[in-house]
Amino acid sequence: MTDEVVKIVTSDGGKQYLRSIFTVRHCVQYKECKWVSAPKEMADKGYHLLAFDGQEHARYFIETCLLHREYSTGLGLIKPAEAWVCEAEGIIPYEELPQILGSMWVPMPAGSHWPRGTVMARRLRLVERIRIKVFSSDSDETLIV
């Protein structure tokens, strides 16, 4: 059984991927209509592919995290970002997510939490690229991701 989720990926030369905040070894490359899973080392620890349970939560993440200058610079995120509707298998709901991990760039203090609406999926497949209208507080403008 599959569920529908929204995935934010970065794009580089037409290849969609998520830059891992851990190591290059933990990166996942997404290709339209191809099923992908988290790297075995992460999945074995209970950490699977991240997505959002709907467009509203994806929009909130983009506005409050991805477009926030300090956040995106600290993680070295590559723009532009793309939003995709995905099919997902093995959904882990927000309430059951494992503790959020820190990284050498952004340590996560006690009490840190996943962005609201975050879910994990054991497998994801990019199905359709969508446009999400967001407001950037850094530039005081409305953007389309």
C-alpha cells in the first residue's frame, strides 16, 4: 500500500537529490518514477527518507527553514529546491519518529524536534513536480518553489 507525501529535494544539473547533513555516503539520489530507500546504515538505525504529510507543511518548512539565510547557509544547501508529490511505502508518522539527529554543522540540543508535518518513509518515488508559493522573510517577496 502506498501513501502520498510531499518531498523537498535540491536539483543539480537535472538530478534531484537530498544533500545529507551527515556525510556524502548518506546522500540519496532521487529519480522521477524510481523507488529509493535510505542508506542501509541509516535505515538500520531507524532513520528513513524524510518527507511531509502535505503541501501546507512543506510550504511551512520552506518558508521557515529552507529560505532562512542562516539555516540554508549553515547546512550548505544547494538551490534551487524542488517540491514533488511522491508515492511512499512504510510511512512512520510524526508522533513515532526517532529522535532528531544533530550534525557537525547544526547540533540539535535537547528538546529539538522535526519540522511539523515531517514523516519518514521506508521507500519513496517522485511522481509529479509541483509548485508551492512561499514567502521569503529574508527578501520580503513571494517565490514559487
